[in-house]
Amino acid sequence: MWCVWHGVWGASTGFFDVMLTDQSVEWLENNVELNRTLVGDNAKVASLHWGDEGDAAQLEVTLKAPFKLIVGSDVLYDHTSHASLVATIKRFALPGNATAVLAYPTRQDEDSFLSVAREHFDVKVEAMEQCASMSSSSGQF
């Protein structure tokens, strides 16, 4: 749900066109429609499986990639997908001039992601205040 909130906020400012992605987009589409009065036409939804060449190629046609800013929320839940996530960020990030901000609840395996990410990016990790009962960190690279 937090990733939808970030996207709705970004789109509602009118300063950003936002593409919300997930492997399953039905709930994203529903949330965008529920917030249509806030986001106008600034929010779009697309399927993206990290590391999937077909999804990535289709998004590249649709979007004006590469990007200066990539925002992700709760994306470190599966350690087996960390390399694919890094490859996807690398594919869509503007070379040498991009920031990716990832917010995630603290789990046991974020170090494995950071290890993979550090092979490709300068990584900065900052602890965030706890939100409700979740412990969160945010990595920027």
C-alpha cells in the first residue's frame, strides 16, 4: 500500500508523471481509480517483473526512460529477487545522474540486497522513524 501512496502523492503534485508497477496490477489500478480526482492523468499502471526482458522492453517504449528518480517501497521482501531488482533499477536509471529511493521494513536479508547494489551504485542507507508498528530503512543510491 505504501508504494501506491508514494505514487499517488507524486502524481497529485502535478509535477510528476508517475508509473506504478508491480507483478500484479489490479490493485494498483483500483487505487489509482479511487484517487483519480487527486492524480488526474499523471498516474499510470504497468506490469513489471524484475529481470523480465519483455516487461522492461514494453515499458521502455511506453515511458521516457531513463529516469533521474526511481522510488520503490517494500521491494526487498524476497532475497532471490535482489539481483533482478538491481538490474531493473540499473536499466531504468539515468547513467551517472539518478537517485533511487527505496523504503522497506527491516527484515533479515536487506544486507544481501545492499551487497548486490553496491556492485553497481553508490549506496547510502538511512534509518527512518518507525511508522506505526513497522521498522523501516531507506536506501538511496
